[in-house]
Amino acid sequence: MPTHSVVSEPEASLADLRGDCVRMAPHWVVPPKTATPRVAPSLIHGVRVPPASARLIEATEEYGA
């Protein structure tokens, strides 16, 4: 019967992890930001919000009165 041993990798330090990130950063592609055109409120039809959801949004400080 074969025996298996588990080889653990040494713990990476924060400096090691940051170095890995710095080396990988040039490989990450960031898509260009595109502005989404605004839609006039007069063009929005048929949107229904359940009363419970409307109350939830109304109670949110950022959106509430």
C-alpha cells in the first residue's frame, strides 16, 4: 500500500504577498470606463416596486427624505 506524505509550503510573509501582487499588476488589464447614457425619466415606463422594497429604500439614510 503506497504511503503519501503531505508537503506543506512555507508561509508567505506579507512582504512576499505584496511583491507577488506588484509583479502581477502589469498583467491585469483594466477595461476603459465608458459612460452610461442617462435615460430621461419620461422614457421609463412600467417599473413596479413592491411596497416592502419601497419602504426599505425610503428607510435608507442615503435615499430617504
